[in-house]
Amino acid sequence: MKPSTFRLFAFAMLVLGASTMSSCTSVKPWERGHLADYLMRPDRDPLTGSISEHMWFTREAFAGGRGVGGGGCGCN
């Protein structure tokens, strides 16, 4: 790879990285109602959370299984 090509590639990666990291934005007051909606809550369905946590504990031996037996093999 020629030095000029490498510099162009490095500059393109720098610009891409900078644009990715600066993607934060402020939320307008009239948009906050959508974010505060019940459907936007990740814990709105307790059964989904329990099933997901059980799956992670039994398959991956994930810490915090909340008293679920087993560990790693999927056989509890």
C-alpha cells in the first residue's frame, strides 16, 4: 500500500470514527412523551425477563440466576 493511500484510508477511518462517536443528540420536550411510554420500558413484561435470565443462567452459567438450578449444561 502506498503512503498516500494509507493516509487517505487513515483519514477516512478517523472521520468515520469521529462521526460515529458524535451521534448523541438532545431530546426535545415534545419528544419525551414517546420515550416515557410504557412500551419503551425494557422491564414491562416480567415473564420475558425471567425467561431470558433463566436461559442465560442455564446455557452460559451466567451469574445472577436468581435461584435457578443447573449451570452451563442446560440440565436443571
